[in-house]
Amino acid sequence: MSVAIVKRRLKEGKTYEDFRKAWYHTTGFGTNNKMYSLINAFDEREIIVIGFTEIPTDKEEILKGLRIDVKERLDNPLDDVIEPDIDRDFGILISEDDFSAEGSIKYKNPTVNGIETDVEEIVNGLIEFKQSLEQASSERDAVRKTE
């Protein structure tokens, strides 16, 4: 599962609804994907989107999903709504932990969807994931230069 945390700042006078109309994806990724949008409690102009996307095992399938996101951004630019600086963080989900219970909680090894995480596999997968992100970004930048 990949995780993306993207922070954008609304331009003066723009609203979350303005952002949402420009940002909303009109093409699905064809894989398990959820995105959570937040308004920063300390800066109502900052929009934070946290995306969780199931990573296919094949590199070409990873790139296919990333290219869908690149196409969405090129087809629906946010330039009129957000400031030019964007903070982006990407990673692979290594554990999901539920601390809802009251009282003491026994330690458990990292798991995702109830399956124990192979930490070495995740660390090794980061390299390929990083390369896929870089390739998709390069492709996006090349398209932007030709427009």
C-alpha cells in the first residue's frame, strides 16, 4: 500500500470547494484507493490530502496508475486555485496500528490488513517505488514543457 501526503495552500480568496472541483479525480485508478482531505487546523488555507493506494506488483502497472494521476493533474490544473509550492511525501505503508482500546495494549509486530509485514521486502520495494515516482514526474514535466 502506497501512501501519499500532499500539502497545498489555497490562493487568497479561494475555498476548499474551489480546490475540490479542480482536484477531484474523474478517472479511477483501477485498484484499491482512498484519499482523505483535511483542512489544516492551524491554517485554513492549507489543504492536506492523504492517499492510500494498493500497489500492483508489476512496475508497468505502478506506472499506469501514476500516469492516471499525472493526466488528471494535466487535464485539471490547480494553478488558479493553489499557490505554486506543493509539499509531497510518498511512502509504502509498513504498519497499521489500532490504539482504540482502553487500558494497556500488548506489543505486536507490524501488520497491514492483518498480515504481518515483511519489513525487508518493504525497504527493498521503496527503491522501485521511488524510481516509478521519479519516472512519472519526469513524464509529467516533459508534457508540461510541450504545452
